[in-house]
Amino acid sequence: MSDVTTEEHAGQPGGTEPLPLASFDDPHLQPLARHPKRAEAVTGIFLLIGLLGFAAYGATYWVGGQPQVEGIALGVGLFAFGFGLSAWGKYLLPQGPFVEKRHALRSTDGERAAMAAAVVERGGMVVKRRSFLGGVLGLGGAVMGVVLAFPLLRSLGPVPAKTFEVTNWKKGSRLVDNLGRPVHAADLEVGGALTVFPEGYTSEQDMAVDQTILIRVAGPDTNVVTEASRATWGPDGYLAFSKVCTHAGCPVGLYQHQTQQLLCPCHQSLFDVGQGRPATNVFGPAPRPLPQLPLYVDEEGYLRSQAGYDQPIGPGFWERTTT
Ligand code: FES
């Protein structure tokens, strides 16, 4: 380590000698610091490795599914980039401690000229020759900043778009069970319940959104009216409601025929069904009734939907997405 000091300049009022620049031949310097080109090469290589590590981490994270590779790439990136920065500070920047005696604030004209000459003289080495390192450092920092945002962006999951606002139920959809078997009006006893889906949609995502609970609250030839505007929605004693709880999206799977209530097992929300009660939420945190699917029985006796749901299914959040 070299001590670099300034001396008061006798003869110049209030002036000091310009700050002497450290010599690369200073025997106190570390070996690498005495060879700036070598130090630059080492620094540049490590910064580049760091940059590539960050890029590899970002690419692996974006594809997903390989946490070990992500960890290795990020570790290599951070280590190499950190090492590069340390090497830059240790071998390429002036080493202290520096001591400067108090002097007049304004430099003399001679000092200013000397400083300008020093910048011109050393600038080529200090600034120009290190522009490559500066570029790698800036690019590496930018890549690191971008890839560090990946976990946040990826953790948000896929954009839901209209997925939760629109189901696959539409006019004429035939009700099928989880094995794809059509549901006939004679299939359920009074008090029975069955999870149904629109025929033809079997993917996991479709089934998660479309899942509907079909319950039979009365016998044949009974039109169950949950409210005046839904006079034809419950043919032959059947009612159908979205199974996705309006609280947090759990499947509402339990039907108690004695009380004519649907129960969500997650947080015990209760929904009253039956005459005059369109799955009204009567207990628990669910903020609104379960959307009802309008049904009809076709000529062959199979249950079909008159139309899709007339409102978004699922948690109350979606209520705020529609007017
Ligand atoms: S998810 Fe149904 S009550 Fe909470």
C-alpha cells in the first residue's frame, strides 16, 4: 500500500502541489496491481462470466422447472460478478490511505493546468482503456437487474385473461359427469348431488373452471324456482350452481338435503338453495351467492344448459371486474 500525500506549495499563495499519481512500479503494490493490463483482463473475464451466469439464470428461470440449474447459474453469476468488482477495486483503483493537508479551496492556475494535463495523460489509460470494463459492468448490472425481476414476474403466474370470467358452458351444452357420461333426468334421486361439466371439455383447466354441482331438490315435473327471473332454470327438480366458491375458490362439494344447503368445506360458507333461495350465502365468509346455471331437459331426457353463467364464477374479486 502506498501513502500518497500532498505538500504545501511554498511560493504559490494558498496553493498545493497536484496530487501525485501512484506509480505502477510501486513495490508496495500487489503483483496484479503492477500489471494493469493483466488486472483488466482478469476483471473483464470475471465480469463476463458473471454476466453470462445472470443470463443463464434468467433463461433457465423463464423456462422453469430446473431449480438446481437456476441456483448454480445464479451462484456463478453473483460470485463471478462480485469477484470482478472486487478485483477492479483492489487492483485498478488508486489505493489509500490518502492524506491531504488542508489548503485553500481554489486551486491555482498551475494546479489546474497540471490536473488537466494529468487527465489527458492518464485518461487514455484510466478512462479509455477501461471503457470495455465499464461496458461489461454496465451490461452485467442491467442483465442482473432484469433477471432479478423474473421471480416476481413469474410468481404472478400466467395471465388469467378471461379464463375466470368465461366458462365453457353455453346454450345447449349437455351435462356430463367426470367420466364424460351424459346425465339423464332420471339419474339422480331426490337429495342426490353430482359434479358435472359441459360435454367435450376435459382439460384440467377447463374442468377447474367449469365444475358445477347438480343437485336434485324435488321430484320429476317440479319446476324449482329460485327467483322470479329464473322461473325455468330448475326443471324436474334439478338445480345447478357453480362449484367454485365465491370466497376463495374451493370446490363447494357438500349438499345437505334436509336443510337444502350447500357447504364449502374450506371456511364453512353455507349457501341456501331451493324455492326462492338462489344459493344465497347465509353463513361464512363467502361474499355472494353461487352463480346458477339455467337447465332444461332435451327430447331424449338429458340435462342441458339453456346458456352459460350470467355472471363471473368464483371469488368475490371477479365481482369487481364487471359492472
Ligand atoms: S373458499 Fe369457500 S368458504 Fe372459503
